[in-house]
Amino acid sequence: MAFLRRHLAPVVFCAQVASSFFDTGLQLVVQQRFENNTTRLGGGEEHTQSIAGFYMIFNILTKLVAIIPACLLARLADQGNRKLPVVMPLIGYFVSRALLLFVIVFDWRVEVMYAAPVVSGLCGGFSSYWPGVIALVSLSTSEEARSLRIMRTELTYGVAGFLGSLASGHLFQLEADGPGQGVVLSCASVALYFACLVYAACVFQVGTRAPHEDAEETLGGERVGTPAGDRGNIVLLFAAGILYDVAVTGGVEILSIYVLVNPLSWTATQVGYGNAAGSLIFITSFLGVKMFTRLSMSDTSMVLIGMLSFLTGIYFMTFVTTTTTYFLARSLTLLALIPMPIIRSLLSKQIHGSSYGKTFTGLQLSFQLVGLGTTFMYTKVYQSTLHFLPGFVFTLSSIITFLAMIPISIIGCRTARQERYQRL
């Protein structure tokens, strides 16, 4: 019981399984509703355009509404209310995910789902939830172990997504013969979110401040802060993180549409397996970090390897026309998760523990704000190139990933130079 009170892993795991159920359920409900609306019009292309338009609005609302609530929750967290940025978003997820159940049971219009990102966003959404989790993990670990510990948290998140995605397609089809297809999947999602909320609010206890933080912040009675020159590293880390997030988010958002229409036209089970393949990179990326750490590889080198992995895989996704080539392209991205956790770890080493909340939330909100333009841009590019090369957006992602590697390379050079000076 003491272990459960001190660890957020059960929340991270169950919440991500619930999220996987919801994502697959939403994908398939949206596909079915728009397919029914456009079949009589004979428009396969109109079907694709409708799905892309729905997700553009849904994703923009997801990124926009959470901005102010996440800022407020981050401020409260840095004032000592560390659980709040985790508990509040879970309330929002529980309520908003129940909407999909109502849409299925009462046969409401799928546009009702636009309310889901509004409700979850008003409670902070992922912009508050994930920075809150990372802040709690960072506060409880030393600098030496932090990269691996954050990566282990990402692994928990990924394994849950993998298992949830594998099961989601099968759960969706349990009511395949009736109008309530997806009810079991949606009920399971809502129940898991409720369990996470109860655990985070009533069972989990925030640990005491790690001793190493006090040692880092005070030495001989004087505060040891981040050197002025390292502010440049913070800016570079933000730039690299934002660019990489644009490349990944834009590519993955379109990928969720790409697999539903020609030439792939996946079934419910295939969608579940495809989402599971996406979650598999959490496992392979964790193993990669563990191996690279044993080889004493620097954090910046690990980030560059991860970015290169994604760049290669997403570029080849441009030419995917069959399920087999899709999974081959996915296999090239097996280390693509490494950059973000390591960037967060590098950021935590540039600031004090009392600033974790606003810094991690600021990074996440930067992703959200830039993501507003990303969603619109990628959707319009996809719709414009649908006639001659539907996968062109994935080439765009590979170009942006290459740009993200530049600031990380600069940090690597600066760090190597500083270490050389220290040895001298």
C-alpha cells in the first residue's frame, strides 16, 4: 500500500489505456457516421475531406481551450498544490469521454464530440496533466537518474497505449450486430478514467522534497542558480522541442486519417493494431535509452538518434500504399520517442525545482499554441495534395524534423566545449 501511495505509475498506465480506448472508438465512430452520410452521394473523396475537417476542428479545440486553465494550474502547482495539475485534468477526461458513450447510445450527431475537448480543456487537459506528472517525477529523482526515470514513465505510458490499442479494436466490435457498436469500449474507457481519478485524489500522496534539490539550490549558504549562459540552452531546447512536436503531431494526426481511406481503408481491428504499433515505440525507445546510457552516450546524442529515427520512418511513410509497407515504415521509427523525454530532462537540469510546474507547462503550451497552426496547415496540405500524392505531408514532417536537429546539435557542441574547459 505504501508503494501505491508514492507512485503515479498506476494512474499513468490506466489513464493511457482509457485514452487508447477513446481514441480508437472516436476514430471508428467518426468514420462510420461520415461514411453513412456520404455513401448516398457517391463521394469517396468527400468522405475523406469530411473526416479531415472534423479532426481539424477537434484538434484545434483540444489545443486552444486548455491554455489559460493549464497556466493557472501550473501556478498553483508551484505554490505547493502538486496534485492539482493531475487531478483536475482527470475530472475533465472522465466527463468528456462519457460524451462518446452518449453519442453511440442515443445516436447523437458526431459533431457533439466537439464539446469533449472543450470540457477537458477547461480542466487543463493534457497541457496540465503531463507536465504535472513530469514535475512530480523530476522532483523525486536525482539529475543522474532523471533521464532514465522520465523515460521509464514514458514507457509505462507507452505499454498502456500498446495494450489498450491491441484490445480496442476487438472491444469495439463486441456489439457488431447492433446500433450500439462501441458501447463496451466506451464504457471501459469511462470506468478506467473514474478509477484513475479516485486513485489520484484519494490514494496517491505527494512525496517530500528530494534532498538533492536543496543541495543543488544552496551551497555554503549561497543559492547556486543556472549560469546566465545556459539561458541560451533553454531557448534552444524550446526551439528543438517545438519543431519536433510540429513534425510528430502533424504527421500523426494525418496518419490517423490516412489509414481509414484509400489506399489502406483499414478495419476496426487493423486500426487497433496500427495504434498499438505506434505505442510500441515507447518500449523500444526506453530500451534504446537504457542501452545508450550504459554506453555513456550524452543526452544530446540520444535526442539526435531519436530524431533521425523518426525522420527516416516518416519520410518513407510518404510512399506507403499497403498495410505491409505501413508497418515497415513504422519499424524505422522505433526510437522516435527518445527526444521529448530527454529534452524535458535537459530542461529540468537548467532550472530549479520550484520552477518545474511553469517551465514544463510552458513547454507544453508552446506545443499547443504552435499546434493550432500545425493542425490547420497539415490538414490543408493533405487536402490539397490528395489528388497526386496523399503522403506528401509526411515528407513535410521529415523536413521539419531535420530543422529540429539543428538546435540540439548546437547544444551538443556548447556542452562539449564547456566540459573541455572544466577539465582544463
